[in-house]
Amino acid sequence: MKGIRSLAVCSAVLLSACTSTGVNNTAGRATVYEDVRTSSPIVQGVGIESQDIVAMTDRMMRDMLSNQLLAGRTPAPRVIVDSQYFTNESSSRINKNMITDRLRIELQRAAQGRMVFIGREYSGMVEAERELKRTGVTDAGTIRSTRATAGADFRLVGRITSADAVDSSSATASRYQQISFEMIDLEYGTIVWSGLYEFKKTAQDDIIYR
Amino acid sequence: MRRYLSALLLAVPAAVMASLPPSLDQAVQRISADDANNRVLNQLQAATLALDLGNRELAGELFDAALATITSVYADSEQAARARSLWYDEGAKDFKGEPYERAMAFYYRGLLDMYAGDYENARASFKSGLLQDAFAEEEQHRADFALLMFLEAWSSHVLGARGLADERFEELLTFRPGFRLPEANHRLLVMVETGKAPRKLQDGIGGNVLVYRPGRRFREEAVRIRVDGKALDLTPIESIFWQASSRGGRPIDSILEGQVQFKQTTQSVSADVSGVAAHATMLSPAFGAAGGVFAGVAAVAGVATLATSRVKARADHRFWNNLPDKVHVLTMPMPASREVQVEFLDASGAVINELTQTARIEVDAAGRGVLWARARRATDVDRP
């Protein structure tokens, strides 16, 4: 008898509890800094995320610096590292400059003069300033005057590609992402260095979204 | 985190908001004023309106914010678990849209990328959109979103990636045999939308079944443009209603069906036990202490009735209301004129004069052009 009564009461309590199981997030959440080298615990997808960019550029930088054809020359070779010839053929929308900017900056910091970097994407700005100096609108500056701007020895090229797979029965989506980096000899056309970064991510959304 | 980013993104255009047209201002306001689980729906609708009104910056921000949620994976989410439970409608979940709606969000994102001359990211958007369609239950309709297939191929075409373009165009022909592929010198894409969004309706017992119906009150079926003294017909490449309605059953439908069965079972249990309890209430004084048993039975019956009344099994019929019914495309070499007259034709081929409009071709620094137009304003929508 008591059992039935308890069951009924418990059921009623359980039932009322069920109506308020939503997470109380009305208070919001204060801003927190997250480690760019680790996956966010809050939101994850199958695209390229911060930890992928950091890991791939770190690895490519180390690899390039250990290559004697690139980093062991005297005088130091001039290289262009920008996104001009870095193409995105994948299904991930990305600002390619995030990859090439980090790679160039980290390379420059670690190379310690073993490579000289050319800002070719700013050549218009440089030419405009040179014109002002040479026409006498401004003085010649304090460093030096050169007959021409620097020509480059090598240029970074690369490609982002992906292969996606969806298992429609379980709605599991997976993306294999491959990012290739190559350094091209701008006189001879040969590839003096290559690097590849690849990863695969798989995720399954909640059944209510399949 | 992306939810907070979305909130930030909404805060950014605040300074611009003062100058927004009233309809757009209202649509943007609705994002924060409406229930949080409608945020993505309101973002998509406001973004479409912003795009229609030519405010591409705001449209881009809103589509980005919506896509951040659409592409995030809801795993072990309390909120998603709640939507699965017996006590909430499916509509209690955060709106991420059905596959056709998610695919269209990527379509518009890609369109904005094309306008910006960023064809690589446009291609990435179209590819992602196509993947959303891979979730269809009906195998023959899986990843058959010809519009996105075409746009992916077109992006590769103007980027000079011949191999990638050919591969996709070839696949497109299996879905749209006879489609006239772009020629090597084609640099202009004309894309025109007609009709109104497919509607979602609740059907079945207590509204547990989701059904689709075409948009109402429009009659434009075909598109023709006039440029440089020539009249050119566009090819209808995609029916959004077809994409919506050909998906087949959803996994969530089984859950809703189960909820309906639970409701029916508890209803009959409740009726049976209530009958016993009614007798028990009358008899309990006569049976003294034994009457307590019957009181317990009455309580169980009450719980069952309560459970029955609280079970929610209604399908989520929220829909992106300013999508089109069809999308029509045409590619061509860049014409001399940048002004194009767009005409809309009804099923009999007669021009609907009140819809005729003039649109402008936008050309990027690399000489690639886009002309996008829609027959109706993004405020001309059907209500559920």
C-alpha cells in the first residue's frame, strides 16, 4: 500500500521536475580566454580551428628551418610568404591569411636572419613612397636608397583540400583536411621544400538535428 | 562560445542600426527580442532581408552568426536533450533548420563571397551546403542540390580550376541533363529567385508529423532578361520546395511517433485506472483502511492523466519564410551594358509586368560578374 503511494508521489515529483530540466543559463557567461592550441570544449565542428592553424604553422616553420636549401644559404635567401598562391579548394571557409601570416611571422622570429622576408603584397605602398622620395615631395629617409625593390628567391605556394563523408544512417560527418605547403624557386621553378599537414575530424550531431 | 560571438556580432552594427530601413530594423530587433531558440531563424530571415535591401555587410555578419550555430555540433547538449524529451515540443530546440534551409544558408553566404570576389570561400560555402543535403533519408535525393553543385563548379570555372569545374559540371549533368554548361569565355552569372518559401505544417495526431506545402500567392514561374538588345531566358535549376519535400522521414519523426504512442498508452492507462479509482473513492469509507489502496490507485491515475496532458509530440514547423520557391540561372560573356532588365513570366509565358525590374551587374577586380535578383521583396512572405 505504502509502495503504491510512494510510487505515485515519486512519479508526480519526477514529472514536475521533468518540466524544468533546462539548463539555467539566463545569467550568461563571463568572457574567458581559451587556449588557442586546444579544442574548445563548448563548440566544436569539423572545419579548421585555431588549434589546427597553430599546430600546422608550428610544424611547417620547424620543418622549413631545418631545410638547408632554404635556411642554410649564404647570403640569406629572400622569400615571399603570403596567401597569393595559397588556394582553398576545401569545403571549409577560411581566411587564408590566418595561416600564411602566422607562418611568416613565426618563421621570421625563429629564422634570426637566416631568411629575409619580402612583403610583396605591400609593393604598391612601397612603390608609392619611393615615388614621393624620388620626386622630391619627401626627403630620402634615413636608411638608404636602392635602385630597385628586392627581388625574391623563393615563394610559398600551397593548397587546402578536403574530403567529406557523411553517414546518413547515423548522421556522422567527417572531414579529412589536407594542407600542402611548397616553396618554389622563382628563377628555376623547382620545388625546394614541401610540407604536408593533415587531420581528420568526425562529429555526430544530436538526433533532433539529423 | 559562438553564441556569445553571435551576440557580439549583433552588437557591432548597432551604430548602423539607426539608419536601417524600418522592416530591416524590425527584423534585426526580433533576433534579441524573440525566444533564444529562434535566434538562428531570425538571423537567417533578417540576413535575407538585408541582402535583398543591398546591405551586404549586415547580411554577411548575420549569415556568419547563423552558420556558426548551424555548423556547431550539438553533442551532449542539455537543450537538445530537452527537445527529445516527452514534455517539450520539438520546437523547443534551437532552430538550425532542416537540411534544405541549412543548405540555403550556405548558398547565400557563398553569394556574398562571390559579390566580394572571394570565389574560393564561395566554393567552400557551396560545398558545405551540398553536404547538408547529404543527410536526406531518401537515398535517391541525397546530395542532389543541383544549384549548389552548379555554383561550386561555376566558382572553379571563374577561378580557372578547369579540372575541378569539369568534374562538378559532369556530376551536375546527371541531375540536370541538357543543362547548358558555361563556355570558357563566360564571366557573368545571372541568378534570379522566384516564388515564396516552402511552408512546414504540422499534420497527424496532435501535429506530430511534419509536412511541406509550396508557398502561396505567387504566379511567376520563369525568368527572362534583356541586355544589350537581346532577350535571354534563364534556366530553372532548383526548386527549393522539391528540396524540402523530397528529403524523406527524419530520425526525430520516430521520437515524435514514440511520444504519440506513449501519450495514447498513458491515455488508456489513465482511463482504465481512473475507472477503478472512481469506484474506490465511493467504496473506501466502507472498506476502512483498505480504502487507502484505492486512494493510491487514484493518485496513479492522476499522474497518468497528468502525464498524458503534458506529453508534447508536435513537430517543429518553424520555417525560413523568405526563401524563394525556385532559383534560375544563366551564364554569359560580360555584356557591354551593366544594366539588365529582369522580367518574370507566369506558367503561360506571359510577362507579369508589375514584377519587372532593372538590376545591375557587379563586376569584381578580376572581371567576374554577378547579377542576383528576386521577384519579390524578402518581406513578402507566407505566415505558417
